[in-house]
Amino acid sequence: MESKAPRVRLEPWSETDLDLLRATNAPELMTHLGGPETDEQVVKRHRRYVDLSADQTGKGRMFRVVLLPGGEAVGTIGFWEQTWQGRLVYETGWGVLAAYQGRGIAAAAAAAVIERARAEKKHRYLHAFPSVDNPPSNALCRRAGFSLQGECDFEYPPGQVMRCNNWKLDLERPETR
């Protein structure tokens, strides 16, 4: 029996998404990101997400991941400008609520966000920096078509250095899957 890939829709991050962000701040979801943030930090991050989604200059976008056909918000994903090794690139990151993990939702959302970043036609590369100790996120990068560039030190959260894998995807190359 062939499993059917989940259908998702990416919806722009809005003022109403603060509770979703709080839900993705759960300890089990933040293990590889330095642990949960304080509520004040979550509120600040929510403000950055709202501002990024309202920006019209191609600096990036944040989205809530909506599972279809039911329409429940099950996670977050986005892309934003980052200076990496002296070049402006896009970086991506995601989080899927624990109850929805293991169903292919993050992979479907990643494919959709790659197309959104590609459509901007602003930066050639999209990078992801999951912790070397996070096998599911690293597997997602591979499945989404990113190429592993190697390990690197990456500052996240600000002031804390973590060991990550640097995954890179060429947005100028059409999808080959």
C-alpha cells in the first residue's frame, strides 16, 4: 500500500499566530535549538515574523503550516535573508507540532517554501542549519533536495554557538524530482 503525501498550505504569518508560536516553543520541539524561549522572547520572535511577512522587499517570509483538508495549523516554516560566508543568501527553518510529526508534513511544507523562495528570484541559495544531533531535520534537508556542505559552527540562539550541518539548495536549478 502506497502512503499518500500530506497536503499542506502555507499561509502568511499574522498577528493571530502567537499561540501557534507558543505551542512550537515546547521543550520537546526546542531540544536542538537551545531549549524553550521565555514568553518575552517568543513575543519578540512573533513580532519579527509578522514584520517579515508584511515586508515587500524580498527579505523573506514566515508562514503557518496548515494541514489540508481540515485546516488545522500544525507548524511554522519560513525563509529570510542571512549573510553566510560573506554572501547574502536565504536561510530556512521550520517546526511541526509534536502530534503531527512523522507524517511527511515538514517535507511537504519544505517543498512549498522552496518554491516560494525560488519565486522571489532574489538570492541564488537557500541554506538550512540543523544541529548535527538532529537526525530528522537533517533527513528532511536531504529529502527536500539540499546538498550537505559539511559541519559548521552557527550562532543560535544569539550568544550560543551550536554545531550544525550546512545544507545548501541552488534556487536557480529547477526541481529534479
